[in-house]
Amino acid sequence: MGLDGRTVAIGVFAVVLAVGLGAWAGTEVGAWAGVLAALAGLLPPAVLAFAVGRRQQNVARAKKQKVIIRKHAPPKRTGNREGQG
């Protein structure tokens, strides 16, 4: 089971957010630089936590689907019974 597209997009967004806010904080001088640096440290982990939670939900959903498919699948043939008598 791989990562779905939305989870990857959220993870990439978290990295871009950290880099963008950090770079912006580097261009500012004064109190705003501290505020931006704090945001750069706080926001991306929250976004990544959301992505991890989504991934766990997808894995759990896939497991449930496999159980349902196995339960309702037609029986498998056990061998060739033609010609036996």
C-alpha cells in the first residue's frame, strides 16, 4: 500500500510552508521575525500530523475492504472434478 496523492501533497505542503515561513522570517527584522520563526516551527508539524492521520485511516479502510472482499468472494475451485467417477 503506497501513499495516496493527497497525503503526499499535504506532506509537500508542510515542507514548502516551513521553508517559506523560515525564508520570510530571515528577511524580516524585529519582533515579526520571531513570530514568523515560531510559526515556521509550529505549523508544519501540525500539517504533517494531519497527513499521518490520513494515511492511517487509508490503511485501516484498505484492511476492512480486504476482509469484506474475502467474505463475499465466490468459493474457489479445489480441483478438476470432470472425468472422475
